[in-house]
Amino acid sequence: MSKEQLHELVNRLPESEIAPAARYLEFLVNHEEQPVDREMLARIDAARARPSPGIPHEEILREFGV
């Protein structure tokens, strides 16, 4: 995608989406990705080794009375 195509998409946004889109674009421009250290990688590996079984959709609906 070119910048011109991105400008076209921005021009087509409804007014209600301008502020959220601007915040997201500012985040992308200002975001400085930090390197992932060894400790964090170890935590990620440990979490992947023991995945959560999750919560069934029906249980969530019951919890919220839906």
C-alpha cells in the first residue's frame, strides 16, 4: 500500500473514526519497539508449554445473564 492509498482511506473515514485513527497512527509513528529479553522469552515459552483450557462461551454467557 502506498501513502497515497493510505491518504485515500483516511479521506473515506467517517468523522466518528477520525480521532481513534489519529491516535493509532500516532502510536505507530512514536512506538519504539523494545527488544525482548531472555527472561521474557522464558516466560513466553513457559506459558506456551502450559496453555490455559479457556472458559466455554456458554459459561461466560451464564455469568453475564445472557
